[in-house]
Amino acid sequence: MFEIRDAILADELDAIGGLPTPASYRAVLVRKDEQDLFAGLPTRDKDPRKSLHVEEVPTPELGPGEALVAVMASSVNYNTVWTSIFEPVSTFGFLERYGRLHDLARRHDLPYHVVGSDLAGVVLRVGSGVNRWKPGDEVVAHCLSVELEDPAGHDDTMLDPQQRIWGFETNFGGLAELALVKSNQLMPKPAHLTWEEAAAPGLVNSTAYRQLVSPNGANMKQGDVVLIWGASGGLGSYATQMALNGGAIPVCVVSSPEKAAIVRTMGAELVIDRSAEGYAFWSDEHTQDPREWQRLGKRIRELTGGDDADIVFEHPGRETFGASVYVAKRGGTIVTCASTSGFQHTYDNRYLWMNLKRIIGSHFANYKEAWEANRLIDRGLVHPTLSKVYPMADVGQAAYDVHRNLHQGKVGVLTLAPEEGLGVRDAEKRARHLTAINRFRGV
């Protein structure tokens, strides 16, 4: 691994293909024999620092249509938190079911799970049948792993019955020195970004693109009022940028004055600090308060000059979903993913059916959508929202920050890269966008 890292740092990428494949590598993982570690504890008290381990693991066999990538940097997503706290289910069930699919998939069913659904790095090896990519290519990876042997997947790969999220429902994820991906997960690394910056957008940027922009999601148009929950967070920060770029009118919901200031630096003008304004959508654990829905709807109309939300960008889930359905305009759209505050949603269906609203479920993105989202990053139209970077040894703390919402934007993790700031190829483009690239840093 040191030879590979040193070749990358020395810009000797043509030599990468001639270096031997390491027999093992360091990876962030959870252990199958610890999947009951947090049994009986409430979600908030489950601590990723206790369950995420950095260990040496064997390098997996490379199969047809796959690539082995030397990972310079990765990032923490909420699915890493779910994996680390074994909630709502242990991910080892995913690996067991995948392992039964065919002989090559059996590699994934192991007593440990290497996690992580983002990476930026350099292609080390490619399997048979891979023509677009070669050793030495600088890449990022999106997290859709799909078998593509079912006709259902050939219209939209997210509808393939064997669609999985790499590093969550598969093994050999990106929080490691090496990662195993399918070649159709790879995309060009934006040349003006560092390794850690390039690793940050993948999952959330692609998810926001499908959820908000794509015809498979809300199909946002110019002039749409878009209510964005958690607008300074890992997902919402990209939705906010896309709404502004697309001529929409974002109404950004945040939870502190500091977060309100961040979204304003992105260009958002309509901001609701839900903590300062005291919104409490549940009067107790079992009862929602429709008066708070009404108060939120009134506040949105005050900010927009009388308009309700055409689109509600919904991802908190249980805590906010009743309010989201209520405040969407007549004929409006609630597009939902993630459910980070709980998967069991309760809402008053009268406001949905009688006002002809729609709920659209959205999950990650297909290759085309992920490629378009990455192109926005590469063109400098959407920027990474990286706020803090940890070394791989401290990945438990990074996941803890995300779990406890102590972060802004995205939290990065250095894997092979020895320090921040490396990997920039286009300094001129970077200089044009440096203020926006660093918008979240140190917040």
C-alpha cells in the first residue's frame, strides 16, 4: 500500500498498473459478532466510536466488470451511521442475502463489513470486460451497485431487483485504503478539487439530484418554491445549491443561527430557523400538533409573498413528515428519502388526497443521474460542502458527529492521503471557485 500511495503522491500514475496488488489493506469495518453490541439502548445512545474498527483485511478477488481502487479519501454518510449502530437492522443480513445470489457475490458474505459509500482515488486494477477505465485513472465512485441481469433495471437501474448501495448493502466499501466497485460506478474526479473534497459529494449530491431535479423525482422547474429540510446538512446543502442553480426559490429550514448563516452564504434568502422559532411538530411521543403545521405554512407564505411550497424536499422522516404533507401546495409534491429521524411516518391523509398532492419515494440515483450530478461539481456549478476532515483512525468520531448532528455539510475521512490539500490538477479553475469550495470549512 505504501508503494501505491507513494506513486500517486509522486504523480507516477502510469506506474500504478505495474505495482503488485497488496495482499491486504486497512479498512473501517463492523464485526458480525458485535451486532448485538447496543441491544436495548435508545438510538441516541448507540455510539459508533465503539463499533467502528480500523483493521487489516484481505484484498478481495477482482471479478469481471469490476475495479479495484486505491482510495485517497472518503466521507461519512448517514448509512455509515446506520451500519455502525446496527439500526434499523444489522447490515450483515444484506451481505448474507447477496452472498447467496451467485458465486462471485459470495465474497461479500464475511464476518466483517467494510463500510463507506464514497471515495476519491486512483484505479489500481480492472477486471475482464472493463474498457472505459484503466489503472492510473483518477476517479470518484457513486454508490449504486447493480447486477443488471433483470429487464426491470434497463429502463432505470434503481428499479433493478438486485440494486444495492455499495458499502452499505455490499462489502468492500470506500472507508478503506482499497475498495472494490463495479466499473459502472466510476466517474472522473473533478480536477480542481482535493481528494477529500472530491470524495464528499458523491452519495448526497447524486441523491439530491434524483430527488429534486430528475424526472424520476420532483422534476423541479424554474420558479418552484422548494421547502428544504436540513438545508445546511449533507443532503440539504446540495439540494439548496441545485434549487438556486435551477431558478427555483428555496425555503431553507435549519436548526441554528450558524446554520442559517451558512445557507445565506450559498445565496438562499428565505430561511427558517426552526429552533429559534420554536417549532414542535409533536406534542408528545404519539401525538402531532396540526397547529404547528399551520404555523409553518403561514411562515412559508410570509417569506414567499403568499406562495405555498411546490416541492417539499423531505428526508428527516417521522419528525417532520406530517408537516411536510400539510404545507405542500395543492397539487404539490413531497419527495422523500432517508428518514433519519424515524421510518414510521404519520400524516393526515385528508391533506394529501383532497388537495391532490403526491408523495414520491426517491432512493439514490442511477448512473446517468449520478454522472450529471458529478458533472455539476466538475463544472463548478455545485460545490462540495465539506466542513471537517478526520484521519481514518478517528472515523468513529466522524460517524459520531454525524449521528449526533454535530456537523455541518459533509464530514470527510483521509484514507491513503497523508494530509489534506492534495490531488488538485486544475489550480486555475480552483482559484475561481475557492471561496465557494471552502464555504463550509471550519464551521
